[in-house]
Amino acid sequence: MKPADHPIVPAPKIGVLLINLGTPDDASPKAVRRYLGEFLSDKRVVEIPDLLWQPILRGIILNTRPKKSAHAYAQVWREDGSPLAAITRAQAVALAERLAGDGVIVDHAMRYGSPAIPDRLAAMKAAGCERILIAPLYPHYCAATTATANDAAFAVLAGMRWQPAIRTFPPYYDDPAYITALKESIEASLATLDFAPETLILSFHGMPQRTLELGDPYHCHCQKTARLLGEALGREVTVTFQSRFGRAKWLEPPTDKTLAALAESGIRDIAIVAPGFSADCLETLEELAIRGKESFLDAGGQRFAYLPCLNDGATGIAMIETLLRRELAGWIAAP
């Protein structure tokens, strides 16, 4: 029998914390500067000694880039906030409904910005979550995405006296459920077009070439997704890498240059999709759907279509649920 002064202990629960990259709080230069300062100070993202990097970041980049990036964010900002934040929130709500019957709490956080990982993990622990699945929504493992999200979660655990049991979500770049979901989503999007694209481009987020040389599996994961997806679709696909930053050599071929080169070679109609993003965001809606289209048309292309990410649509949510249930095996009853 518990003593009268025993603290209230919530009933044991299971938690799932969905994690995505992050976004500014609004589309102002001030908010973008704050966000970029956190993002580009992460040693997993920029692997340059602080003594060399921070003067460049604080003295140049954060005084020039925020205004340009704020303009880009303003072009895709929604009434309910940034697309990435709004969609990730919707994914968490949908999955919470699907897993509620199993006694699972689903929440979401951003690696940079808000809602912050420490805040949401603390809330889950306070709600009684004694077992938590940390689920970065990155199909392809990369130290600059998956690892840094896990790092942030583990740092929170380091400060807890009573830690929950933890599992981490593995990459799912070659999982049949993921490939099938992409296939169905792409085919549904292509069916809405009034033209048949000559070329289907799969644009993945770029990473410095050095990361591949140091042993990061990201490039290989992307290539395997492309091969499996091309086989599932029964058509050839073109792999490119976007979002280059700085002067270092990045994974190739670059998306922007490929778009222009295809148009110049006589390709008139293309479609492009970004399989590595679990939710549409600045890099897809502004960099691809707006600037990518401009690059292709300015070089002589005629028709361009950006195909959306899986987002919080039924196909994407069902796929994530399948993967979550697999990783929760033993914590919840088998379906």
C-alpha cells in the first residue's frame, strides 16, 4: 500500500516521438536567422572546427542569407504555419488516432526550432511514457539528419534520473512498404497530369561528397531507393541531388544543372519528385516546384510537374503506421 504522501505516478504508457528537421517560427529574417544559427552550428551538419566556421557563420552567412531565405519561406508559408511544421503535426495527429487503441501516445518535435525535442520528451515522460520510440522521419540514414536527431534525444536522457526505455527508428529506404507507398503516390500524381513526362527525376537532398568518403551510407541508400522505385514503376528514373551549400564538392549530379541540361538536350516534358522528404517543405515547394520549374522552362523546357511528397495522405500515413508497429513489436500486441 502506498503511503499517503507518495507522489502521483501516471499509469505506464508507450510513446512515439516523430522528429523532422525544423523550420523558423515565421517567415521573417529575424526568425530565419535564429533558426539558421541553430541549424548551421550543429557539428553533425557542418563538420568544420568552430574556430574556423563560427566567424564565417556569424560574420557573413547570418548577415546575408536570412533575408534571402525569408523571401523563399514567404512564398510557401501557409495559414497554419510552415508546410513542414503543419504537415508533421498532421502526421502525428493521424498516427495518434491509429495507435490510440494500443495505448500509444504520438507526439512530434523538430531537431531545430519548435516544438523542441527536450520539451516533447519531458512532456511524454510526465504523461507516463516509460517506453519511447524515437522516430526521425528520414528514409535514408545520414549523420546530419538521423544521427543528430538521436543525439538530441539522448542528450535529454542524460539529464534524466528515471529514464524511459528507448528504441530508435531505423532507415527505411528499401522497405517494401515505403517503395510501394512511393509508387502509388507517384502514379496517382502522374494520372492527374495532362501530359506524359518524358523523364521522371528523383531529387534527393544533397550532402557534401566528403560525407560519403567518410563512410556515411546516405548516397548508397538514395541510389537503392531509386533502383527499387524505378523497378516498381517499370520506368527509368534520373537521380539528382539538390540544396548545395558552400564551395565544397557535393554529391552529383546537381538537380538545378540537370534540369537545365535536360531542357537543352531536347527534353520538353518532365516530372520531379523528392522521395527523401517525408513532408513537403521549403526545399521541395520553393527550390523544386518554383525555382526548379523556372530553370527548366528558361532552358527551353515546355511542361514541368512537381509531384508532392507522401505527407499526411492516407498512403503515407498507412506506410508510417506499418513501420511504427513493426518497431513497437513486443511493446504493443501484434496486429
